[in-house]
Amino acid sequence: MNGDVAMERERPRSAMRIVVMTAVGLLVGLPMGWVVGKVLKAADLRTLPWSDQAAMALAMLFIATGALIAIFAATRRGQAILIDPNAPDYDRPARPGVAAYYLLQAAVLLLAGAMLAAPVVYLVIVNTTRADAGPTIMLAVLVGFALQTALNLAVWRRSDELMRRVIAESAALCFWALQGVFFLWACGERLGVLPAISSWDAVTVMMGGYLIASTIVFYRRGLG
Amino acid sequence: MVSEWIRAMRNRLKVLRAERNWSQADLAERLAVSRQTINALETGRYDPSLPLAFRIGRLFGLPIEAIFQDDAADGAEPGETAK
């Protein structure tokens, strides 16, 4: 009996969840698809170096994730889902500051995506029409980087001890793995057995490495 | 399953919480941490800092060692696996 009641309650909730997720997916997916379509139309991405392709893929991932978090954080129900996707009801009010915390995380991701995409977008689109825009875009990246550093510090200050541990462990794992990779690659390069890589290649590898490291730590700490 | 890389202590947090009919979110709010932190503590994926352990002890009115059991303390030297 109780199980039946529970199932009856579960059905509309699952349906509602699908409707909400579809709506949010459309909200984020449509503009993202439009931007990606424009970039694909402007230049054949397959002709770009692998690091530019990877940077664009990572940037789109960061922007989509940031936009999703921002959309959820904007409503009380969305905040409840972010706090606990399996909560018995989604009406529990979030603690003061929780929405701001999620918005900070969203802003960090959006800025990271925008800064990672900026050089590639410049090469693919802007450079063909305005070759002198490089310094202006560099200035925008510098401002974005300063802002993101401040936001990252704000996220750290507002995080509880588990989240701080996850951030620190992700950074440690990323450093430990990539210092080895870069050291071995640099040795190979100096010895003439591996090709040279650019600083942009290295940054793209590091961003991808940090994404993998943080995902591993995130799941191992039960946050997945 | 939680690997040895992470698991260090067992605790009675889930039982103590259930006795008071609190949700993870309730307990998280009382301890000023995230719900995810409570979940990670209860599933043995995270050991609390000393200040948080004291807060937990004060909240339940119990000494820390009545809530957390250190497997490594059962005769094993540091670095050894407890029997």
C-alpha cells in the first residue's frame, strides 16, 4: 500500500523533473547550438590544430555547465535540486548565501569558458575581419582573469571544509599527474624524440587534466 | 564501495541522525556545512576536521570517540592496515 502511494507520488515528480530538465536543456542548448553553428559556419574547425578544437570543446562544456547552474540557482526549486537531487520535496528553502555560492560557481565556469574560447574565436572569426583586435581581446582576457581570480577566492572563502578539500585534492592530483607528463614531454623534446608543443597546447592539456582530476576527486568523495 | 585510499574511520552519524529524525539537510544546517559533507561523512568518504568533529560531538552531546571509531587505533601502527 505504502509502496503504491510512494509510486503514485513518484510518477508526477519524475514527469515534472523530465519537463524541467527538457526546458532547461532547451534554454541552454539552443543558444549554445547557435554559437557553435556560427563558429562552424565561419571556419572549418577540422582544419584547426587539435588544441584549438579541444579548447573550444572544453569552453563549451564550461559555459553549458555554468549556464545550467545559474539557471537552477535562480529559483528556489532549482536551488533545492542543486543541494539534493534526491530530496523528498523540492520546497525546502536554501540557507542564505547558498544561491549566491552557486551563482559564484556559475560565474567562474562561464568566465573560464569565455576566456578559453576567446583566442580560438579570435583566430577563427575576428582575425579575418579585424586583424588589429588582438590587443583588445588580450585586455579583455586580462580583466576576465583578474575577475575570475577574485571569484575563485570568494568561492574558496564560502566553501565548507569538504569542498575546500576537493578543490585542494583536485589541484594536487592535477599537478602531480601533469608535472610528470610535461617533464617527460620536455625531455623527449630536448632529446629530439618528441615534437615541440606550444604554450597553448600545454594550457589546453592542463585544463583537460584539471577537469578529469576534479571529476575523479568529486566522485571519490561521494559528490557525484 | 569506498576504497582504503579514502576510508579511515567509521562513525555513528547516520544512526544518531536517524534517532532524532533529522534529514541530512537538517543536520547540515545545524553544523553549518553542506548536505554533501554530511553524506560524505556518513558514507565514510570523508573524515571531518577536528573543529567539525567537536561541533558534531557537542550537537549530539557525546564525546568524539563515542561517534567516531578509528580502525587504525585497534593495535595497528601508523601506516599499517588495521586488523
